[in-house]
Amino acid sequence: MDAEEDSFVRLPCPDASQNDGQESLEQLRQEIDRFKDDFFVAQEKNNKLRQEKQVLKSKLEESERALQSDPMMMLSALPEKKMMFKGLVANKEDMNKLTLTPWIQYPLPGGSALITFEKAEVAQRIIEMKEHVVKLSCGEKLEEPDQCRMRVQAAPVEILLPSALEIRLTQSSRSILVSDLPRLGIPEETLLDKLELFFSKTKNGGSEVESREFWGDSGQMVLTFTRDGVAEPLIERGHIQVLIERGKYKVKISPCMIGSIINVQLSPGSAQLQPSCCSKTVLLSGIPDVLDEESMRDTLEIHFQKASRGGGEVDALAYVPAGQTGLAVFVEDTG
């Protein structure tokens, strides 16, 4: 019996092997399905990235076309700034930088004055008092004291500003900006004549000059030629030595930029400009025409600088007599 059993080959159970094969096949199908899902997700992400890349490429091409057609387009936000009337304007900014300096023109009617105090609390005190009785310096005694006094009204000064400006800058094809001018102690017109003479000669790279002028009090001047093609080579040189009164002086040549406002943005949700209050400046109105301009200015300053009358140290004062009109210029209060 043992010999008979040894003559047979024992095989695995058919049912067990079939079950194992089915389980292996099912696992393989699940793996394939999982890889398919991962593949479709990756493909979807890839398609989305391609679309985003195409959108960014289109925007970049559009920006490059806009830059080529108008390279000096810019949007400059104007934050709220404290303003103060100083009686004069000085621009000493470096002209190599693009800066926006507030330059607000404020109309003054006749019989009014603007007075700026050194301290804001003095101005607020004057405004709160509203009406002020000012003693006139008539130089003689009158029988009726009321005849040598005047009543003026005090009010705050508010300037309207936009929230943002869109400015287009273009380079002039015929003008140059000349800076680093020598200080020779000669009149401005004489210096202009000598510079015009120098730049009008072709051997110096110039041509006939159409106009010349100093640019405010910045110590720079603008030269405009009568024809195109002269300014650009001078600008490329950057610097040039000019001969003035037997001396050679190195001046800087820069492009002359012309700016124009093409859009004004107002405060969000508002149809009006944004008001900015001048904390140190007071508007005086109702001033009668009883003294000459200089005497009235002195009278107002004397009255409002006295602490016993609610005043304080006066920093600047501008007065417009009755029957006339004036224009005050406000700049940023950097103090």
C-alpha cells in the first residue's frame, strides 16, 4: 500500500489555486484603474497649466505692444498729504528721479488773507473763535474808537485732491534739459544768452535755438531747437563742456519730458474730490479796504501773533486787497 501511494504525484487543490488567481487578477485590475485615475488627473492638471501659460503669454505680448506704442505710460497713486501755505515754492528735487510734488493753486478773492502759523493748535484756536476784532494802525486818534477797528471772519482751508492721477510722459523731440549749470555770479539772462550762443553752433553739435528758459528755480534750463534730429545726439553724449567767458564748464544733457494728465481717479464710492485740510493755515475774510496793502499785512500779522488774542508765531501771510484777486500756491508740509 505504501508503494502504491508513492507511485502517485500529489497536485495542489484545484479550488485553492483558482481563488488565488482570481484575487491576483482583481488586484491587478484595481492597480490599473488607480493608475488610470492618476493619469487622467495629471493630464487635466497639465492641460490647465497649458491654458494658464497661454493666457500669461497673451498678456505679456499685449503689455509689450502697449509698452512699444507708449513706453512712458504710468499710474501714480497720490496718498493724502498734509498741506501748508509757505508763501513761496522751491523745487530742489533730483531731476533724475520722477517725483510728483503737490503744487495746488488756491484762488483768493479780494478782501481776504491766508495766514499760516508755526503751530497747528494756534490755527485751530483762531478758527474756533470765528470772528476777530482787529485794531487798525491808523497813526492818529479818532473820536469814535469803533472807526479804528475791523471785524474779520476766520475759516479753515480745505484743498480738494484726486485719489490718483494717470499721467502720460512723452519725450520732446526738439528740446533738451541742461543741468549742473555753472554759478558765475552773472544775471540769468546773460547766462541764457551765452548758453544759447554755444548750442546754436553746429560745431558744438547744436543748431538754431527756438526758445530757452530756466525751469523754475531748479537751477536747470530747457533749450528747444527749431528742427528735429539735434536733441537726440546731444542727449546720447550725456555731458558736454561749454565755453563761457574763457572758462570751460561741464554741464549735463538730459531728455526733456512733457507730462499730461489723461485720467483723474476719485475716491472709491465718491463722485467728489478728496478734501485735504491745511492744519496750520487760516482763511481770513471780510477785510475792508481801509489801509494800504503793506500796512494791512503788518496789522494782521501783529494782531494774530499775540497770544493774548489767541494767536501765535506767524510763518507766512498773504493778503489780497478788496477789488483784486490773488492765487496762492500750496506745497506739501514736510515739517
